[in-house]
Amino acid sequence: MIVLTGSIATGKSTVSRLLSDSGYEIVDADMLAKELIDAKMVEKLFGNDFVKDGDINRIALGDLIFNNALERKKLNEYIHPLIRKEIYTRVKALKKKNSRYIVDIPLYFESEHYDSCLVCVVYCPKDKQIQRLMLRENLGKEDALKRIESQMDIEEKRKKADYVIDNSKNEEYLLGQTKKLIRYLDANFKI
């Protein structure tokens, strides 16, 4: 399995979209998490302050998770096994169809490792990450840093990568980097 990962606000979702536009099926761990986390589970783990009118209060839950390592660990210990199981189910189905696919796992290095043959990291320097997150989420610098620091440092992820996609410039440059990745995958992997 080929994994795409990165850190918050490095451009991983943009690369996923570009890969999808190029014919790759994307198995997205974040989307699976949203499908698998329900209000009853959140209430059971964290209490009814995080559920409103039968729906998850994602803003309150996000504040809790990004500001409390123990609560983040509790959520991850619950949800990661469910996500992993669903990823393998979907990958198996894609392999049966001989589909080209990428598994998008933002917390790949932070979670127990999956069976992968290539790990691609979408990279940008931390200062760009901070700027992008502040703009995207309308956050102050302190809140943006808390979210970024809740994950493994992007420089560490870059060191662990089998393949690095540089997103330190503009979207046109990132498109070129993604096309380069596709050529590499086509030449080296039968997916």
C-alpha cells in the first residue's frame, strides 16, 4: 500500500485532490474518521458537553483534543483501530478491481504503522505551515502552533519519508511535484 501523509496545513489534501484528478482512488483516513466517530461514542468517551442536539460539537471536541494530550490519546486509542480495519477493507476492494489508489493517512507516523511499500510526505517548512493554518482556520498564532505541535514535527516526518513532495512554493509548483510523483509511481509500482 502506498501512503500519503504530512502534517496539518502542509498541503496533503491538495495533493490528494490532484492525485484523484489524475485517476487515483483515494482512501482518506480523515473521512473515515468522520464516518466512524458518532455522537454516542463521543458522549461515552468525553461526556455530553461535546454533543449538541444529537450531533458532535466538533469545535469543542477539537479544542479539547488539541489542548489535552491525554484526551487526544484516548480518542486515538479508540478510533485508530477502527480506521485501520476500514482502510484495509477498502484497499482489498480496490486491489480486486485493479484500481490505482493512494491511502491518505495524516497521522501515519503517529499511529501504529500500517503495511506500506512507500510513504510519501507532503512537506512545507513550519513557518509556512503556521501561516497557512492561521489563514485557513482563522486562528491566532498560538492556537495554530498548538494544533501543529499536537502532531509529529514535519521535519521528522520528512526524514522518515520514502518520498518527499515539496509544497514550499505555490500550487503550480505543487502540481509539478505531484506529476513527478505519479511518474515515479507508474515507473516503480504496480498498484
